[in-house]
Amino acid sequence: MDGDEERAQTRRPRAAVMADVGRRAGVSHQTVSRVINGSPHVRPETRERVIAAMRELGYRPNSVARALVTGRSNTLGVVSFDTTLYGPASTLFGIERAAHEAGYFIVVASLKALDRSSVMDAVERLRRHGVDGILVIAPQVDAVDALLHAPGDIPLVAVEAGPPEAVPVVSVDQTAGAISATRHLLDLGHKTVWHVAGPADFLEAQRRLEGWRMTLAAAGVEQPEPLVGDWSARAGYDLGRRLSRDGAVTAVFVANDQMALGVLRAMHEAGRQIPGEVSVVGFDDIPEAPYFTPPLTTVRQDFDELGSRSLRLLVRMVAVGQRQPAAPEVQPELIVRASTTVPPAR
């Protein structure tokens, strides 16, 4: 066998092109193009024949060619920050899952910090990448400031928090979650509720603090001075040690589950029984929360729904070419477990 014959046998088979699909389905290549690009002007039986031909031939539409025809890349950008915090990381996962189900690709720009210059630079890089629209996971005050100066020529949605006067925002109702947690403890009979808050520069922490204060004010009970942590279990432990020394503390609402874990550890070391002497409520419902000692009462956030609503809103904006009304806030759910009960008898 000479070299030409050997090369011919080892040469890869030619990939199917649009004309091949048209011949197999008995339609023009223009009809194939309309099917690929989702045109409504194709009869259902014709569409089925074209899709069947594509499967038989193993045809894969060229995304670059399709983008030239439609003006869209079917790619969306996400600006997030480099973090292992459960909320933002779960939000990103929810967005990626929703995008996959909707047939979109996701390009993520992960930042060390969400300051104005970093966010604006990330938005510009994603624009150069050719994305159809951008989602910004914006839980911090600095990111909100950046979005006030975001370019208006690309669809943009803020997720978790943001400036509603500048961009549409899709979020969980953090205030309602904090109200339900605080109300649960008061309804059990506790005279008041202490609060371990998240960092002041996180809008979610601000809204959970606001919900806690509103509930205590509405009940006409004392409002203890909140203790501020950094979302970590270590911060919860340090602040929990302070709370454990105050015998008046019988109920604590903690702004996230990681800090609640630290509070539980501190109370245990101090000999304060949970929930016999002190009831504790967290926020997020992380996967480990049912396995704390005791299992943690907490507020569940539906991050899959948050991601889905965010993506659907952005896709609508891409389709119509203008800003759309913000989606309704995702409602949180109080999950009652064994870390809360009635206060101890005095």
C-alpha cells in the first residue's frame, strides 16, 4: 500500500454540513437554517424531519456562523467574586444549571474584589467576548456602586442585590427570612432575640439585620446590641463565647449557618445546653445544617429558583432589546429542627 492510499484510509470522514442535512430531509439549506435558529416560520413536520436528519448525520451547528446570522452568541456572562461563601457559590451554580437547561453557555469572570473598577473591567471583558447579556452576583455595597455606572448598551441583571434604579434585580427576600426566624423565637416565648450579624458591607446582612430589628420593634421588646461577624464559623465561635457569658441570652438569630455552627460550639464549651438553655436559628440551610449537634433550625434560600429567575429575566431582555421589570423576590422558608424550643423556666 503506497502512502497516498494509506493517507486516504486514515483520513477523517468529512463532517456533515447544512446542505447535507437539507438533502437528507428533502428541504433547502435555508429551511435548515431557520430550524437551527428557532424560526417560527417552519411547519412542525418539516422541523421534525430536519432535526431527525441532523441526528442521523451527526450534524452540529457552527456557533460562529449562527452568531453571524442571528447577531447572538447564545453565551451569557456572569460577574462573580472569588469566594467559598455558600450563598454566592450556590447562586452561581443555580445560574449555570438554568443556563444549561435553556441552551446557553456561561462565561464567568471571577474577581478578587467587587470594587467599581474591577466590576467595570469584568463587564468590558465579557462584552469583548461577545456575550449576549451579563448577570452580576452583587452582594456588596461596592458592587452596587459599580452597577450604577454600568454601560447601558448590553442587557444586565443584578443577582442577590443591586441598585434597582440602575438595573433589574433578582433576589431572595432577606428581610422576610429574618422576620420569620425572629418571629419563630418570639412565638416560642423568648423575651427577646440576640443577633449575630454578617459584615456591614453586605446588603444581605443589612436586610437580615433590618428584618430582625423590625420584628423586635413590632413586638415591643428590648433590642439587644447586635454582634457583627465576617460569615465564618470562627467569628461565630468568638461572638458565641461572649453571648454564652450572659445568662439573659436565651435566643440567638445568626445571619448564616457557618457562624451559627461557631455559636453552637461556643455554647457547648460554656456548658449552655442547646436548645434547653439557648435556642439558635441560622440562615441559608447549608447541606450540613441537619447534621449539626443539634440539627439546626434555619432559613432556607432556593438558589436554583434564584438562578432560574435571573436567567429567564436576562434572556427576555436579550430577546426584546430593552429593560424588563424585575422578577418577584424568591421567598425563603423557615426550616424548624432541634436547635430551638421554649425558653427555660426561671
